[in-house]
Amino acid sequence: MKRYGMLLAAALFVAGGANAALDNKAAEELMKKDGCAACHAIDKKVIGPAYQEVAAKYKGDASAAAKLADKVKKGGVGVWGQIPMPPNAQVSDADIKNLVAWILSLKK
């Protein structure tokens, strides 16, 4: 029983580490790797909105992370104007989840 508890604790530690919050440097590296930086910046509009504006718009919205992750994966248009955001099906769900969590943590 003691061994089972240790294995469970180790598994929870590893799983929790996979969803640990990104720091700005790690987030910027993911933005570049996954192509987000071509259209977005942290503090200014490029083609798409600044990530700080996204965080402000969705502040307090409990469903924001799921909505934004879906938008990143599938693409869309209309929330920030008529320039469409292309789908990003090639980006892993883990990267999307981590980037969205980081974006929502930003302050203006």
C-alpha cells in the first residue's frame, strides 16, 4: 500500500508539472515555435490582437480557456474584426492549453 501511494504521488507530480504555468520566456519560445508570433505580440496589435487585450477581454470569464483553445485550434473571425484567424491544427493541444493559460494570466 505504501508503494502504491508513492507511485500515485509521483504520477500526480509529473502530471501537475506538465500543466505548470509558463514564464514569459518559455511562452515567447512557444509563440515562435508554433507560429503565433507572426500575427500576435504581447503588448501591441500586429495582425491579431495583443495578448494583453485578449486577457483583458476575457477577464473573469470561467469558460475563456476552453473558448480560446477551440478558437486557436479551429480558427475563426469576427471577435476582433474581419481578418480571419486561420486554424492551427498542427499545434499540439498541450501547447495551446499552456499558451492560452499564459495569455489569460497577462495584465495590461
